[in-house]
Amino acid sequence: MEEDFPAWCRLTGNELVSLGRSGKERSFLVCKGTLAERGVVAVSIPRELPAPAPAPTIPPLAVMGIGSWPRPRWMLQAIHEHLEGRLSDDGRR
């Protein structure tokens, strides 16, 4: 992955501004297009970034996604049973 990202940037015409490593975690800062196209001469990246914002708790059987993928019958049944109070949060009836 780490070695693929610079190649992806070149192929898509984007610019890899920075690559960060912390243990097994990697972070990439990418400019859409190139910095030169935007008239940027220098980029200043702070040494420390703010802590991530807290994320809300995702309720059981929550459906997250983009688009409208068809759901299998067993999943639709489980969602309806949960909404009707016939299926607990741990999946037991």
C-alpha cells in the first residue's frame, strides 16, 4: 500500500505532499492536482495535529453505505424483528 500510493498519485495527476509513519499506521496528505497548479510555493505541515473528533456510537443493525445495494432477505427480516422489539441487540429472540 505505502509504495502503491505515490504511483497512484502520479497516475491520477495528484501530488503526494507528505507521508507519515507511526508504527503500523500510515497517513498521506494529497493535493488534488499539483501544488504548482494552485500557485503554492511552500507547504507548512504542523508537527502535531489535533486529536480526532469523537465519533458517535453506531447502533446495532445500523446500515451504513453509499448507494442502494439490495439487502438479503435474512437481513431485512432481522432488521424488521429488531425494530418491532422481537430481536434483542445481541441477536437473540
